[in-house]
Amino acid sequence: MRHLYFFSRAVWLFGIVFVFVFGGVGIVTAAQGDKSLAQPNQQFEYNVKMTARSMFDGAYKYGDWLPIEITLENFGAATSVQIETVVTNTVNSTNFPTIFRRPITLGERSVKKFHIYFQPYVANSNVSRFVSYEQPIQLKTADGERTLFAQNVRLLPISPKDYLVGVINSDPSLVSYMNNMRVGKLNSRVDIINLNPADFPDRADGWRSFNALVLSDTNSSGLSADQQNALMDWVNSGGQLILMGGNGWNKVSSGFDPKLLPIDVYDYQKVDNLNALLAEENDKLPLSQPVTIAVGQVLQGAKPLTTFTLTNSNSGSSVIPLVAARIRGMGRIVATAMDLTTNPLADWAGSSKAWQDIFSFNSGIYYQIYDDTNPHLKNNSDFFGYVGNIPEVPLPNITSFFILFGIYLLVVCPLNYLVLVRLKKLVWAWLTLPITGIVFFSIAVWLSLNQPSGDVLISEMSVIQVSPGQTNAQVRSYAALFSPNDNLYEVDPVLPDSAAPPLLLPLNRNIAFPISDQDNVRYVVSGDQPRVEQLNVRQWSAQGVSVEALVPARQYQLQSNLYFVEQNGEIHIKGAVTNTIGQPIRGIMLAMGDQLQKVKDIEPGETLEVDFPLPPENQLVTSFCTQGFGNFTGYNNTSIGEKMQNLLQADHQNDKLYQNRAAFLRKIYEIGRYSLTNPVRGFDFIGWVDNNPVPLNVAGVTTLPRSNQVLLSRLPVSVENPLEQGKILIPSSYMYPENSYNDQGAPIPTSKIEHSDQICLSRGTVVNNYRLPVDNLNFKTTRMVLILNSFTANSSRTPFLPDKVELFDWQQNDWVVLNGLKNSAPASSGSGTTPNSALPVLPNEIDNPMRFTNPSTGQISLRFTAPSPLLLVQFGIRIEGTRM
């Protein structure tokens, strides 16, 4: 029996090793997950025809979405197919192929038309605008294994620095003169794209490349609800919708809610001059023949931009709007009484001036990031760095395996032995030990298969952007998926039922080592249930996804009551902001231009008392003049984003969460067109909220979400103090020029090009047009103050005024030279030294200020004439008045 005794112990030890090894294998098996996916390989007979075309003839700005219109005709039985196109981005010589797909179900003998959105990649810039590219669009079987048909569509990349205008009119040749026109402070080049109503996309993202859309002589009533909503969402986010008048006004306006229109037209008349469009010009331009204008009145909430005195033999004279606008969110809807896109106005020399005035409203901000051919590549890699900065992922819980192993030792060692000894059946060890091992091995395998492989961590940072009057808030979310093992994942966003399906895009990594193209392939599926499929995440690494969505704005609109007040010679924004969004708001900052203030956190329903001091009117932003927009080491070029970063992390230097939030916020404010930093200045509320508006779901696995959301809300500030009924106060830091133009066509920005109150005056004249930010003009201007800070644009920074400073007199209809002006610019102590701005402001009081304000439109025109040296001029106009 001795040999049996030792043999039984050998079997027992073998059983321990058996369970330990194969139990470990089970744990590893669970961690690796099941990668096998059954792929049914059904064969169908397809009788489907595809027609594809790029919207807008393929025009888009680098880094923006381009919609492709797809038409499918099914001549046979009901079937399913999918549309596919491949975009390969290249970063540091590494390719990142992204396959954009859209599955489609077709009924028997049916036709379906829809859009697929993608962001094209072009390796070379297209400076001439005449170089186009081809993008293949494929019709594939439902499983994607077989290509049924392929067609190339056109790509026409446009620089983000250009001003892109879509025009719908009866004769495209009549608007060609607008191409290459220069508009706005940056002298942005105008690009005209001729469209037709079929080019209207069904979501605002499709319009994003466009600065303006001009509708002439087209019936807008045929637009679908989705197309109308897309237009309004685009306007809310900063677009400019321009509706032409004349005989075609009824058709052009028929598809829009009358409450959104700036004017109500009640008649049509012919006029023989439109000199009112050139009110501040000495030389009037005659028309070749009379033109028809739509006679109307400005609706409540809109503003006239240009007016015309219409004389009628029966009713006398009346003032009617030639151009009127209604602000919607960050953009506006413009209505003109005449049609500038048809003859004879298309040939009229004054039309160019009219277009320059209108387009300058949103001519955009230039940022160095847009020097890149494809700026979204840089944005993606930067944002991936923020969301990829995440803590360790917890490993699978193996406590149950240790407990099982302990029980096994107890059963195999003492318990099994004692029972067999008591039964005097040690020879049964040949049977009990293998059975015990098999039982415990089976339990170990079962536990390993049902044990979570470890939480997949989703780190997400979102921007919620909302402005007054918006129906939908813009949400941009950036996420990193961090995995404890090699796996393929399916990621989809979770949105409210009322929200439209978002657009998804993988975030590229800025890597320095080669990876095969196949490992980097990403699959983006669009449609009603958008998702990223087969996202290949390596063990202990991360992959990124960005989400762009619109959510109802009402859940993020704050209630506020803010106004300007002067105290002891200083102007403050006072009032209250109430947290009405149902969740706490932390890390709050208030911003006006470059001025920042950190305030306390507020709970749901809590009210924040605001006392925000505006900066002194002679406090210069330390900018400089440059034609190349480069860096000048002599002066501090701190951006608003950098100031926000420093203020947010000031009290949290050792807190990684706040450090990451601060860097993320700075990036948001410095990427230009998609931030709150824009030529229309306002009072911004910035705070962090708890609830994620676009949470991501990963199919089939447990996730550990880590999210941060920043709310960027623009708050309205009243220029009428409710405590002093009827008194109007408009500080210069709130009243920025609506547009600027140069008679020489030369660039006039400074290094702080987001500041429209600064120009580099180099030659000729520069006109800056203001518009009073009041709902109606029924008030008397009692005081107008001009503030000037003017330096020579060299290292010495010597105070130096322009040769001439003029205001346009609307009573005399002529320019008036202002004499004896005081320059608030302090002298610099030497080269490379920031000027001391602690000196008192030297205001220039304007006599009889009413004459310099257009009584119908509230326009104020200020003109500078350049001296021989190059000047850096910062200027501002303060207005005070009373209601009449």
C-alpha cells in the first residue's frame, strides 16, 4: 500500500497544478475576450443602381464635413446594401484609414435618396481654388464583402481663411464679379459657389464650411423641415442667411417662418437710385435704369442696417429699410429690399460695396492653426492628448479564483485524505482526485468565462456651447477608449430621443513609430444609429473618437438679468445669473473680451450676484503689427485661452484634473471658428457641469466612464440700467465695429486679430462702422466719447496719432475732421517693454453727438487716414443717452 500512498499524493499534487494552471488560463481567456464574430455569408441577387454627387460641387473648407448625396434605385426584390467611402489621413508618415459606411434597406422596386457625411483629406493645399480631387464612393453588399458599383465624386478644398458664399440665383454668371472680393478686417478672399435648392443638406454640419448663403429668385417653400432646421441651426452657430428682395421676395421668403424674417413686405416700387447704400461715400453711383424694390417695415426684434426715403405723390415720404437683419444666436438673417444678384444691380459699381458691408459681419477670425492644410488633423491629435491623459485601468477581480483555490486545497489535501482514511479506501484516490480536479477545473473555467475582463475606461471631455435665442445647443465631445487587453470594440453615443443622430470621427494619434495601415483602420457607421465599429484597441493603450451633436438648448440656458452701470468713473456689469439647468456648475469664470473673473460655484436654483469690472479704456492688449501674423518676442502675446488656463489652474497647481481641464479649455478658445471667440463680442459664462450630454456606450463590455463637461454660455447684457429708467450706457469695450474696410485692399489686422477695435494703419484710409446695440432707436444720444490709443508700430512704441480722424455727419451727409484729439497711449520705457496702462484715460468729447448717429439705423462711421509711419491704433466709442 506504500506505493499507492505516495502515488495518491502525486495525483493530488498534479490536481493542484492542473487547476492552478488551467484556472489561470481561464483568467487570461476572460481577459482576452471572445474575438470570434460569426459573419453570415448570404448571397443575394442585387439589382440596385447608385448615383452619387458631392454637394456644393465638392466645395468644403479643410477640416469640415462634406455631404454626399446618394440616390439608390432598386429594380428587384427588397434588399439591404451599404454605401462606403475610404478616407486615409496621414500623420507623421503613418496612415490612418477611416471607412465611412451607411447601411440602407430598400423596399421592392423602390427609390431612396439620402446623405452620407465625411471629412475628406487632401495632402496638398489648393491655393488657386481650381484644383479638384476625386473621392470614390462604393455601393457594396450588406456584409461589405462585394462591391456592386463605384463612382467618383468631386472634392474642391477651400482655405478656412476664405469667405465662402453659396448663391442661388437665376443666372450664376451675374455673381461671378464677387469672386476674389476682399472683405472684413482680415481681407478674407470671397469664394462664390453656385448652388440650387437640391444642394441643401439635411443637417447644419453640412453648411459649416459656408460663411453666407444668398437666396435669390428661388421658391424656398419646397424646403423640407430637416433642411429648414439645418439652415436655422447653421445661422445660430454663426452663419449668415441673406434673402434677396425685388420682385422675387415672395418666393424667397415663402419657406421661412415669418417670425424669423427681418422685414414684412407690403408693396413693390421702382426707384432710380440706391445711394443710401453708400451713405458715407462722397461719390454717388448712378443706376443704369430703375430697379424694383420690396417696400416693407422692420419687424420687432430686427434692425434696419440701411434705410431709404421713399417719396410717394399720394402718401408723402416714408423711411423704409433697404437692408435689415435679425440676430439669431451667433449669426443673423439679412433681408434686402433689392436683388443685388440680378441686372441691372449685378453690373452696378455700388453692389461690391454693399456686399462688403454685409459679408464683413462674420468674415471670421484667422488663427495660425489654419495655416495647416488639414487643421483637423492637428486638432484631433491635440484633443486626443487631453482625453488620453487618464489614470490606470483596474485589473479583473481574481478574488473568486483565490477563494476557489483555497477550497480546492482544503478538499484535496485534508478532507479527501481524512475521508478515505476513515473509510479505509485510500486506493479510491485514483478516482476521487481526478474527479475533484475535473470538478474544480470546470468551476474555474466557468468563473473565467463569466468574469468581466476588466473595465474599459472611457475618458470624455465635452464642450456645450449655447447663445441667446438658440433652439439647439452645439456639443463637441472628445473621448479616449482605454482597454486592458487587445480587442475590437463597437462604440455608439447615447442621446436624448429628440436629438438628431450625431456625426462621429476617429481621433488620430500623433505617433512617431510605424504601425501597419490595417491596424489603424476605423469603421464609422452613420444613419439613425451611428457608431464606430471594430475599433482596434491594443492592450494598455487607447483609441479616440469625437462626436458632434445638437441637443435641446433649453436644458443649458441660464437665466440672467445683466446691465451696465458706472461707478466712480468705472463701468461694471451688474445683475444676477440663476442656475436653471438642474445641475451644479463648478469652476466658473466670467469673460468679456480679454478680461476674466473667477467666481463661486453655484448649485441648481442658486443665484450668482455679478459685479464684473470692465478694463480701463486705455488698457492695451499688448499686440503688434505684422503682415505674417508671426510672433514678436518684444511683447507678451498672451491669448484669452492662455489667461483662462492660468486662472482655472491657479489654485490647483497639483491637481491633474484641473491641469487637464485648463489645457483643454485653452485649446477650445484658440481653435478659431468653432469657439466663442469671434468678432461679435459678448459676455461669456464658462463653467463645468456634471452630466455628460453625449455619453458613449461600448457594446458587450463593462465601462468605467470619466467625463468632464464645460458649458460656454453667452449671456445678454442690457445697455439700459433698470435702476435708472430710460438711461442708456454703451461702453467702448462692448461696442465693437461691425465691419472695417480699407480703400487700398491691404491687410489691416494686428497680432490680436480677434480684436476688431485694433488695426494696423499702413496706407490709405480705414473705415470702421459701428451699430448701436439697442432694440430700437427711440432715444437721444447725450454723450459720445472717443478713446484713442495710437502708437508707432516699431520697437519704440512712441505715441503717435493718425494724420486724420473723422466721423461721418449724417445731418450734413459728409465726413467731419476731429481736431485737437488726445492720445491715451502712454509712452514706453524702451524697446521690448510693455507700455504702462495705469495712466488715466484721456477722453475725447464729441460735440453735438446726435449728428454722428444715423437716426434710422444707429450706424456710426469712424475713419482713419494713415501717416507715413506704420501705426498700431486701438480705438473705442462710448455712448450715453436717454429714451425719448
